Amino acid sequence: MSVPPIYNPVIPCVHTIPGGMYPGRMIRFQGTVPPGAQRFAINFQCGPNTDPRDDIALHLNFRFIEMCIVRNHLTAMNWGMEETSGGMPLVRGESFEALILCEPQSLKVAVNGVHFCEFPHRTPFQRISHLTIDGDVMVNFIGFEGAQPPTQMYMSEPPAYGAYGAPPPAYGAPGYGGPQGFY
């Protein structure tokens, strides 16, 4: 079952993440940074509320004045420790693509096809239910990709694969041959 993408959302926006976040789930953002952009944010939230704000598992704040992408989390209206290493791979006036991949221990972020950072879970990924976008950005596409959520924790007997044998092992989301095989 594929999840339909979101096209041209009006910013600011709040959207449910169909099926939530789980290892193997990847969300793809494609957009354009306006020439005079100062900042914009993509948040992976634990609910739809923005005032007062629900907990945020991953806050990606693209800051063009400071030339960095701030990563953080918010719990009970308290921000954690910011991470700012890595510089600013986006350019004002140009289009971009950002990929966020959920793994068991972290969320991995790639920007324009290059691995940017890994953000260890400070909030359980199972709580992430919504994404929000605000600030100086035009988003053309939000796609939901990757493995389907597990339907049960344990199998009572091994699966029967029939004449073709077991499927090949999958690592990450299909279609992205990122550096170091991260995605």
C-alpha cells in the first residue's frame, strides 16, 4: 500500500505522517529556497499542535544568516542541546531535496543526495505522528517511502516463501544510493 505524496503545501503547514515513523520509513522533501530567505524549519512532531507546541522529536532549522542547520528536540516545551555542525548545504534561490530516514537508533538526514547528519533519538520514534514546515521556503513535494511498518513483533513460525525463495534483504529505503550506503 503506497501513501500518496503531498504536493505544494501552503506554508506554514501541519500534516499527519501516514503510518507514523518506524525503521525503514523515509520522508522526501523537495522545494525551493527563496532568494531572500532567512530561515525555515521542518519538524517531526509528536502531535499536530503548534501553539502550545507538541513535543518535537527532530527540529531541522535551516538558518541562512548563521549558515547552519540546527538540529534539536523539544520535550514539555523545553528545548534540548542544539547540534549545529555541518554548515549550510542549501543555497538561497535554488531548489533542494532533503531525505529523512528513520533507523532504530537515529534519524539520518541527507541533503541534495549527500549524507548530512545523524540525529540519535532523544524522543522515541514511535511517538512521531506529524510533520510541520514553517518559514521562508516553498515546498513542492513531500513523499513517504520505505518499508511498511511491522505488523507483529514475533512470528510463530517461519514464513513460507514458495518456489522463488526468500526475498533479498533490504537496507533502508529503495531508490537512494547515497554515500556509504546510508539510505
